[in-house]
Amino acid sequence: MDKILLNIAAIATSEIQTNSFVIILKEEEGNRQLPIVIGAFEAQAIAIAIENIPHNRPLTHDLFRDFMVKMKARLTEIIISDILDGVFHATVYVETSNGDSFTIDSRTSDAIAMAVRFKCPIYAVPKVMDEAGIVFDSIADTTPKEKKSKPKQLSNLSKNKLKEMLEKALENEEYEKAAEIRDELQKREKKD
């Protein structure tokens, strides 16, 4: 089967659908990007795994990963296998310790959240990229302008204020905000 390797380029708030996000997947060898609208929960689950943000209790995708690990199974890859009526479909490829392998049909957002946790490759079939792939001049074109200004706002705050904000963001399960605050704190620690 022909497949195209993709990397996560960005996660941004959707301007088209309220309470939704867009995950941008970029071809590793090419200039097309695949924007996929996902729910807030899935965006949060993906961002938490990418940013390694600690949380008090396992999220659903963490639970599923832990269950698979206990059963000595692992994700080997996910493939965005189809697009029907504007809805992406994905297939999750699983391998067991005894060498058996099988596939599971999945929502694309859940498959990506699992792929990030298992650090396995994300692919799309050429048909999906041909139908839904978009060419942007740069990744910056896909990032909302307000996202770019947040680090400058954080840079004006004291370390103590940032630590307070980080605790509050984690308590409120605002993991994207927590990641931005954590990044600012780490940047300052490197300077000290």
C-alpha cells in the first residue's frame, strides 16, 4: 500500500467550527499539509502528549495505552485511510508480543492521540492527500496571529506569577496554556 509519512506541524483553534481545533499534518517529503478539524478533548489529549504535560489522572488515551502495554501490544503505525463526505477515517495497526498483528478502525483524532503516545508514524494514503492536502507557503500561515503574541505577554510576568498561573492552568485542565507557561519558565531557567 502506498502511504505518505506525516508529521504534526501545529494545533490551532478552528475559525470555522466553534469549540473545535485544527490539527495540521505536514508531509515529511513534500509541501502539502493536511488540516483536520478535531474536538477540544482530542486536541487537548494530543497537546498533552506532545508537550509531556503532567496530569493528575490518566486520560482516556493514556488508559488505553497503559492497557495495551500491560497486554504486551503496541501501535506500529496509523494510516489516515479515507475521506468520505468530508470525514477522515483512520486505521490503527497493532502488534502483539507473540507477533500477531491486527487493525482497528478509528476516528482520526483518536488515532493521532494514540500515535503520539506510542511514538509511532502517522501516514495518509495518496487519495487523502490528493483530495484534502493543501499547499501553504509556510507553517506560519496556518498559525493564528494571537498565538504568536502570547509568549511576549508571558515574558512580562514575574516567575512567581508564572508559577501561580501554571498551577491554576493545570488545576483547570488548560493544558495548552500550561505548556506555554512551562516553556516560558524553562526559557528563563536556561538564562539564569
